[in-house]
Amino acid sequence: DDKLLIIDRYQDQGEKVSCIAQEFEYSLSSVFESLLPQIRKFSQILFYFKEGLDYPKGIFNAVTAFCQEHNIPLKVHGEFDEAHMKKDQLFFTVGDPDLWQVLKSSNAKQFELGEDIGILSHNDSPVKEIIAGGITTFSTDFKLMAEKAADFILTRNHTNMIIPSELIRRKSL
């Protein structure tokens, strides 16, 4: 069991198996709490979450619990629809195809990100850093995850580590 390392999503394999995993539910709750003043600028959250895909259920649980706790209107959609694009909405995308559609539609309507609409997206990338002045994201520190995995490979020391999601604030929210 000093040869097996589970990486990405936590699956309890007992104490003998090493694991370096992402955590969504608790981390995202903290992200949302820190963004509460910005979130309250908008009338509701439109959350794009596709059932049946490999989207982490912890994200869904955290968003719905947060909105219920803070009495924030939430609409969950399987995919973006042009009819959703109205001012005063906060768009929360898990998958990038929905993010690209939100950006395309907001650009066509000449909405200003962070003012007319807000956007929060899962998993950071260099494109999200530069597109449209920057998209606010929450993301696992994949560099840290890779470093810890490399350390396991080199040392074979048992590990059981959860890498939390971090907020990266940019213009879109």
C-alpha cells in the first residue's frame, strides 16, 4: 500500500491507501461566504449544473445550502439559454462550455462584467485569468496537488491529504 495513491476525488479506501484529493463542499461554502457582499449585488444566482455528468455533487450541495441559508434566489439549469441573459444576474458555471456561452451573450448585449452581471466559474485556467478582464474562479491548487503526488512517488510516505478550493477574485465578480 506504499505503491497506491488515489488522486483527485476522495474515495475512502481505508487507512492503508494514500490519497490526495480535492474537497468541494466545505471549501465552496467558505468561498461563497467570503463573496456574500458581491453576491448580494445581484437579484439571483443562475447555477449551471448538469446532472449525470461528472460534476462534483459537493458543489451542488454547497451552493444550494448557501442560498437557502442566506435567502438568495437560486435557479439551477442544465445548460445556458440565451433567455437567461438579463442584467442583475450572477452566473455560476461549473463547465466551461456554459461559461463561454454566458460570455458570448453578455458581450453581444454589451453587459459589463462585475456590474451588469456577475460570473463565478469552477476551475481556474490561464484563459480565465485574461478573458474579459478576468473571471472570478474557485479552484483546487493543482500545483500543490501535483507536488504532493510527486513527493509521495519519491518518498513512498503514506499521505491522506485534502486540497481545499481557493477563491481567485477577478473583474467578473
